[in-house]
Amino acid sequence: MEGQPGRITIGNQAYDLVPAGNERLAVQGQTQLQRFDDPDLSEVSEFKYNKLPNAKKRIRLLRLKPAASSVHQINCELIDADYDNPYHIPTRRKEDPRTLDEKTSQSGSEHVQPKPEQKPDLEKKEKEPGAQYEIVSKNQIKYEALSWCWGEEEEEYAIIIEKNDQPYKRRIKRDLALALKYLRKTNESRTVWIDSICINQKDDSERNHQVQMMSRIYTRAEQVCIWLGEGNEDSNLAIRFIKEEVMELINFDSICSDKRYAHKWQALMVLMQRPWFSRRWMVQEISLARKAEIYCGPDKIPWDDFAVAVELFVEVETATHRLSEVMRKDEKFRHIPGWFEHVSELGASLLVQATGKVFRTKRSDDPATKDPTKDPKSPTVSKSGDEVHTIDPLERRSLLSLQFLVTSMFIFQTSEPRDVIYSLLAVARDASPFAENSATTDREYALFMRTSITFFLEEKPFRVDYGRPYSDVCRDFVEFSIRRSCELDPVQALDILCRPWALEPRTSQSIHSRKEPKSTRQEARTETHAWRRKDPNVPHEMIDDPRTMDEYFEDALKEWNDSWDTESNQEWKESGWEPKDRNGKKHFRGLKRLKRLKREPNPDQPPSGSPPKRTLAVDIDKTAKGGSAEITEPDVPLPCWMPLASSAPFGLFHHPGMNIQKTGRVNADPLVGVPEDGHRNYSAAQTRKADLKSLRFKKRPLCDRYSLYVRGFIFDEVAGVTDASQNGSIPASWLQLGGWNEPNKYEPPDEFWRTLVADRGKDDRNPPYYYARACKESAAKGGLLSGGINTTALINDERNSIIAEFCRRVQAVVWNRRLFRTKEGILGLASSKVSKGDKIGIIYGCTVPVILREMAEKTESEMKMEEFDDAAVSFKSLFKHCEEKRRRRLEYRKVKRTEEEIYDMQKVKKKVNEDLKRLREESSKKHNEAEANNKSTGGGKWEDGLDSRRYYQLIGESYVHGMMDGDAMRKKFYEEIADQTLELI
């Protein structure tokens, strides 16, 4: 280290020299970063990714070059690591897997058969136990994985990536640059995997494939490094508090009751609210990690110690609220009641709780450390002599369903809405990520995943595609959840319609969905020559066709004119004959009409100022290259049967008197509860199961809606509603509607107080009897004369645990909901959107009644647009089905396309046209029957009970007193209410 001022080397460790009294300079040096627009980088080219090969299970790793903390520039290089071995261990990059015959056929050089002695050791020793593992272990790459919060900031800083001995600059965010500087070592390299750098975020296909490998990446990492951001006094205090005091359980009771520790508990809560804890991907990254460590500026702490501290914090506060009492003793915090209220709903609390429940570990040691052959480096061997190869070295078994993970993690956010689902696939017990045409799967596995054999798998493949419309991704999740729930408990399979989970679609591009500029994409399209034609010199070969569509038609017309002179052509036409091909079709039929239409105005073109028409578009480029055709369509708004996460019970926001955000209640808890095997809160439909035969999803872009068809019936209607509950209070108008006119004299009506708590206690079981007495006490002391019962004041100030428990349950039920009465005089609760005239119904497969708003009957034009939309979807489905059958056949045979298969494709297209014609005829016939039925009966009912002109908006779930445990089904039986197929939007 000589020649570098301000540094000294002791042994093998280099140190920065800091003048006495200026220790802060060292920290300032670490926080100084190099910007992307630094003049020193003006001559450095921007980094561009090389595409990962499709035939490899390959990832990129970032190797950080050593440097002192005072060095602003971050130098590194990207290296490739292969997982193409039976032990799922990352190894150094191998040669291209193609055979020498394939390579020489492309290069034109002569192929020389390798000598027997040149074969690799792996082939010689493949029958020896542990021999393969020895070869793999010699080439193993050890790495760590970085877990950090992307955030919304711009990428204004730079790292230098060496590629072919040349430096290139790449944009990164400030927080990531800080993490790299703090993780960088001074005397040796450090290899890490970072999602934003090691994955080309501009390549949707690569992202799809890499998401499928997430479980492999995190389980095989030596350690997961959690970067919380820059450190400050609070973070330093919180980490020292955990290490030095919380982990010493002997004195734990004293620090939970002594006001001297108030500021330390407050610092811990601030640390738990760092943005990292609100990121959804963290659930997977921490659950899969063998070991994890938290970094916050210069401070660090093992994840296990932090998790213990959080569990103790939540347990003490939730059970006794002792820590909130400690805060009230301190003069700095006593003005804010309930400092730690709802601490169990913080992202850090939920993360610790979830990661402890996600897996059950079968073994605590790495399988690579045990072997009957006494070799500590070889894999485990079963009694039969077969080697045990698992992706997860701890052999953990997932315990939670995908629906449970998605619907219970609503507090976690993501910059890409699709990641609400994709980020949890790797840790779900019933799902696994699967990308079509995946680079991470071989032909046999891909063929296996696309066949009906997946019916027998516990983990069903879930398609990962960042290019897929967001509404379709959400629809896939809803259908997946319904069908998986039907296998366990079909009575509550449609409860997913009442659980909030979906994020609002982004109006701007997400940080994951950055596309190349249009000019760049056009240049790439020109370079790759999307159109191909037959090579006139080589039979059965295709060459690039650089012509545009206009040039193609010009050449076609010219060829027509050159082949047939005008006089001869006219003579043949006059004699009644025109030149035709072998199928009896006219050559270039319609070309002149097409050219004329290009010049004439389109009569169907909407006038200026009118809204643009929605159209379907088929991507022919991929089909021309032999790939899978893509039929893209405009997205539609999310329907109401995909509840948004904004209607979830809790959120993170600023509270009065606090300079930090804190978790607080924003809505009531869902009445259906969280999905639990063998348990449901209510049984409104008794044992009636979800009707999968009637379950249909219809996306209709022209009508701008997504429809869901379910079976059920309507049994009542909302006759009157009151104001919505604000902040969990009970408005005075509720008491009037509930028939409790003189609360000072009389006990609350049984119907009223049971409705306030949804006829359940805090554990979702029958409510205790003392709730009725607590309700009367709350009315007497809750400030009813001021306009309502203030439940929050009763919790914080009354100092009565019974009343506080009752009020907390009331808040969990009534927050932001309205009280209503039906036409038959029944009391109920529903969301703040409910209004007079809304219908109350039962959906088979849903455990609670739902509120439906009947929309205006569809017009003739809407019916025709629906018919067109349905025909377009049918065409899309048929086209993809044919493509899938063709792909399976080709992969099974492992042969290239020949003329015979091209002719088969023509037969497939002919079959598609015939099927479309048949579908049009059936649709027309059904439409005519519906019209005839409409004229005779005044409606548009079909034979399955569907009124084709009537549809409903799903307002949400509801509590209807006396109708939650099968009473509605008895009402249906005695009053002979008919079942219906309901169209929900």
C-alpha cells in the first residue's frame, strides 16, 4: 500500500488515517459517491449487457474490487455462473454446451473426433460416489446476495464495470452505491448477487427466467446482506440496544417497565419502519436465506438477533401494552397516546412472523457436509446408493399457500404491481414460478410442465411474464386461488373476492419495466430483419427480407404485371377464367383493393376528437422466425372482484405529534378473515360449494371491463343506510337505526351490539357475554352527546381493559363501514360504498353475503361489442392452443421444421378458420335464441339462469345479522328463490 497518502498497512489489513478529533471525516468519505455525469467519466462508454444463453441455467454475479472507503469510484466486474449440475451449486462458466459437430457446421471447419483420453474426469468417474461432487466443488463460486430497497429515486450515480479489459459505466441509485461502498473490502474482492445489476431489467424475457431461479439464488448464497440505508443516531442506538440489553433476557422485565428505556424502544420502532421492511420481495429473500446479516451504515447485526428483539417487542406490547405505558411515563412522549398501538402490523413484525411460518426445516445442516463415504465435501447418499440432490440445502418444506401470502402481506409494497404475486411464488407451498420458453429449464422439463401431468404436482406452475397485461396476471391469480381452494375447501373457494390484495396499476413506467427508446427498438428490428423469405438459391432455407410492407406489395404487384400482360389477362377474364393456385384461390387477390384503401379515407375511422378504438394486434415477427406468436391487447381497469390493497385494514402514515410514519388502522378487517385450512369465520352458504362449471372469466376490451360469472342468488335489498364510521367511532345515527333510542335507560338490543362486533370476539369465535355490558358502558362514557361514541378515547383514557377490548373489536369491524337496514328489516354492515337499492346476495363458494349493485341494462351496441370481444378471445385461445400443440410436437421429436410441417401448419390454420366459423354460427344462434326469449319474456335469460343484459358491480362483503350461518339458504328454500348466474364486474 505504499505510495497512497493517508493509508497504512498492518499485516494484511489496510487502514485509513483520520486526524484525531475528526473521526466524522471517515464516515463522510464513505458517503461521497461518484455521479454518472462526473467529468472524469465523460470518455467512458455506457455498459451494455450480453444476453444470457437460452440453453443454460446461468446467472450473473458482481465481483467488487477492493478499495479504501475514501475512494469514491466503485470498480467491479460481472462474471457468469452456471447451475448446470445435479447439485444446484454455482460453478465457473463452462464452454458452450453445443457439440463440436454443431460448432463446425456453422464455422465450416473440419470436425476432429476427440481422443478417448481427452474426455473429462466427470465422464470417467460418473459411477463413483461423490466423484461428480468433487469436480463441481473445485469450480464452485461462493457469493453473497444483497437485499435492498429500490425506492423511487433516479439513477444518478455510477459504478465502473470492467468488460474485456475495458471500463464501462452503469447508472445506479444512491442507496445501492452506498451499500456497495460499505460492503466493499479493502484488501480482497467480494462477490455478490444484486437483482438490479445482475439482471438486465430492460429484458422482459430475462427477468421472467431469473425470477424462476430466485429460490436457487438465495438458498445457495453464503449469506444475505440486508442493507437498510445510511446510519444515524437512532439506528446506532437501536442496534446497540438489541445487542447489549434486549438479548440479555435476565433483565428484560426491567427494561420493559423503566421509563429510562423509553427512548431506546422508540429508536427500535424507528429502525423497524425503515423502507426496506415495506418491500414485498423481502419475504422471499429472508425466508430462503441460510444466514442473514443487517447492515445500517457502519453498524451491523445478525438477522436472528434482530428477529428475537422484534418478537419480544411485539409480544409484550400486544399482550399487556406495557411499553405504551412506559412511553406515557416519559415527558417527551406522554402527549402521544398509543405510541406502539398496532406495532404487530408493522412490516418488520409481519416479516419476522411470516418468515418463521413459511418453512418447516427437515435438517439444520448442509447436505454437502455429510456422507457415508466419510468425505466431508461430498453430497448425502441414500440407503439405496442414490445421491440426494436438492436445491435447498436445508430441505425446507413450505407451509403457506400463495393466497395466504399474497392477501396477508398487504402492508408490503412493490414498484412493479405484478410482483405482488411473482415475489412470493418461490416460498408458496402450492405454486412455483414457471416462465414459458425458459432458459432455466431443459426441453424435457418444459414439456413436462406443459402437459396434464402437472395435475399431480403439489406445486402448480404459475406463469411468470412481465409483458403480460396486469389485469390478466391478477385474473390468473384469482383463478389459481379459486381452483386450489376448491381442492381443500370448496365452500370458501371464492372468499378471495373479498380479500384486499391487488395494487393499483401504475400510470407511469415502473423501475422494472424500462424499455428501450423507440428509435433503438426500431434499429434493432431493422438489424434483425423481422421478415423472412425463401432463399431462391438454397431449397428449404429462409433468408432475411429487409423490405417493408409497402415494398413487398409493390414487388408483388410488379410480379403480377410482369407475369401477365394486360391484353392476355383481359382475354382470359372475358372468357370467364382467372389464374388460380392449387387451392383454387386467385393469386394476390385483394392487393389492388388494399392499395386503393391506403389512398382512400377509411369510413370506419372515427372523427377527430373521438376516443380511439381498442384493437387486437398479432405479433407476426415471432411467427415468421419460428417462435410463438403473441396476440397483444389493450389492458382494462381492474374489476371490483379484484379488491385493492388500499382497502386493507392497516397502512403506514404520519400521525399527529410524531415526526415519523406509524402503522395505523385505515379500514375494518375482512369478514372472511385470512385463508386458513379447515377454518372459516362464517358459513352463509352452508355447504354449497363453488360451481366451477359456471365459473368463467371474460375480458372485453371494447366494453372496457373484465367480467366474472358465478352462481348464486339474491335474497334482499338495502332499504336505508347511515353515515360511515370515522376512525372507528359509533355515530349517533347508528343507535337510532339500530333501535337503541335511550341508551342511558335500556340495555342495547341484542341485534345491535352483535352487529357492532359482527357476532364474533377478538379470536373470531362467538363473542363473550360481557360485550353487551361493555357496549352500554361505552355509550355512557364515550361522548355520545357530541355526535357518537369515541372508541379511541375509551381505549386510551378510560383505563378499563374490558371496555378497551370491546372497543378494539368494534374498531376492527366498523372502521370505514356503514350500518344499513334491509327491506325485510334486518340490520347489517357493509363498506362505505353501499347505498340504498343495492342487492344482497349469496355467492356459492363464499362464506359471507355480498353487496351487488345492479347496473343499467346493456344496449344493443354493447351486446354486439361483447360478442365481438368473445370471438376475439376465442380466436386468441385457439391460436395459442395450436401453437402449443405444434411446439410440443417439435420438442418431443427434437427436429427442425420441414416442408411437411409447414404444410401441417397450413392445415392447422384451416382448422382454426373452421372452428372460428363454427363458433360464430353458435354465437349467432345463441344470440338469436336470447333475442327471441327477450321478446317473449321481456328479458334476456339463457338456459343456465344468466340474464345476458343484466350485470352487477361487486361492492364487497357484508355482515347481515341472522344470515351468516345458513339462514339465507333456508330462506331460499322456503321462498323458492331461483339460482342465477351472476355477471360481476
